Amino acid sequence: MNELPRLILTRDHLQQGVTPKELARRCKSGALVRVRQGIYVDGNAWRALRFWEQYRLRVSAAAEAFSTTTIFARHSAASVWGIPTIGLWNPVHALTLQNDGGRSRAGVLRHYAPPSGVTAVRREGLLVTGRVRTVLDLAAFTPFAEAVVPVDHVLRADTAHGLQALTKDALVAGIDGSYSGAARRRILAAVEFADPRSGSAGESFSRALIAVAGFEPPDLQREIRDGSGLVGFTDYYWDKVRVAGEFDGIEKYLKPEYLKGRTASQAVVDEKLREDRIRAVGNGVVRWTWADLMAAGRLERKLVAAGVPRRRARSAG
């Protein structure tokens, strides 16, 4: 994640003689963007952020607005840990240790947690739930397809943030009486399904949607070769119908670790040549993007058109 822009606090600017009216004028012109009441950020810097970076900044803004100690949880804690989640408009999530119905307001959802079961970690200047607890909460309280994304992620080492991979056993051990029976079953379903071979949030979300839609599970990271040698590894592969599935995330055309010195246009051409080689050895190829994942039924229709088989009922043998 890029370094986040500095928050501009009304209370600080009042001391410097800048009036709320002046801040409002700058906000109206687009020079500033209001993140929450009394907290702004440079407009150009805000617009340059990706949506998950904007969300992370909203968490920091909430922390500046609160006058009491606050432990951030769920999507908010995940944003601090660098754990990917699904959704563009998630609220800020925080814990309350008083079982009085919570005090959810001003874009912040508070969730009760017994004090005995909560361990807070200080990270990037904020108090957040631990990495295991954060992932378990997401698995317990988000839909299955969304829950798989953070679980897959933590099963891989996060070199960008210097974090070691977690094990499935460590995640299951973390449940330990902190969740209801129904929440425990949701967690176990996500953990059992999780696979560290999914290389990105989009690949994880795709795999879960494929399962929910009732298709046969694909092989992951299938090696493809032709007469010239290694073609590459496909995100998904269905042996019975010889169809490769590829999730096209924008990262492969933008991030230096994927470009490897190439321009974005060169990466597009290389990807087209790679697909031609995959097809030349007798495989079909079906591709999809984030837009396909977010439009109900679109991925399913693409897979059906490509001939990807559905799972058979167990009684069919």
C-alpha cells in the first residue's frame, strides 16, 4: 500500500486561524475532500488512492475522531493488517466491550465482544484485533465467497508486510469458544475450503463463486507446456473439458512485480501470445475480470458458455 496522505483536522486549523467556512469553501472547490466531520484530506491525493486505500484512510479518520480507546475489527482491522476484503462501501468496524447493544453511529459499526476474549494489537498507531481474530471474524460474519478471500491470504506469507503464513490449525484453534455454533460452522467451512495457491483476492473470490455456483472444482496453478517449453501456469484448469480459466486483475498490467520491466501495453501483448500458445495445444480459455465477479450471474454464464462442467450429485457416483 502507498503511503497515505496526511489528514487535515479542523481543530488543528482553528488554532492556525483557518475558519470552518474556509475549509468548507476548499472542500466545495475540490481542493479538499471531507473524510468525516471535522477531518479532511487533500483532494488530489484522495482521488489518486485506490478504493481500499481510501477505506484505510477512513479508519484513520475515525481514530482521530474518537476520544476514547478504540479497538478496530473486521474489515477495518484487515485494512491495517493488509488483508484483502471484498466490497467498496464497507463501514468502519470497531469493538465495544459493553453488552448494551453497541453505539453504532457516524459510519462506524460497533460489535460487542467479551473483554476476556479480546486481545488488541497496536499496529500503524491504531489498536486492532489480532491477525487470527480478524480473519475469524470475517469468516464468521461475511458471506462464504467473501470470507474465503482473507482466509486464503493469511495462509500465504505476506512478504510485503513482513508477516509469516498462518496454518489452518492455528485458525481453528483461535475459534476456542468465542463464537456461536452457527458462526463456528461458517468459519470451519471457509477454512476447510481455503487454499494458499490462490494468488490474489480476485482469484480467491472467483474460486469461491465457482463453488457456490455448483461447478466442478478446478485444479489451481496448472502448468502448461508446448513444444517450445513452459507456457505458464493457469489460474484454474478443468481436466475433463480441457478448459483453462484466467482471472484478469488489473494488477498484472500495473504493478512492477508483474510487469518485470515491461510497459503495460507490452504486458497485454505478452498475455495474448501466452493465451494463443495455451489454445494451440488443445485447450479452451475463459477469462473474466472484477466487473464479471461483481455482476450477478455473469461469471456463471461465462463458465457455462466455455463448457465448464457442474458437480454431479453424490448419488450419481
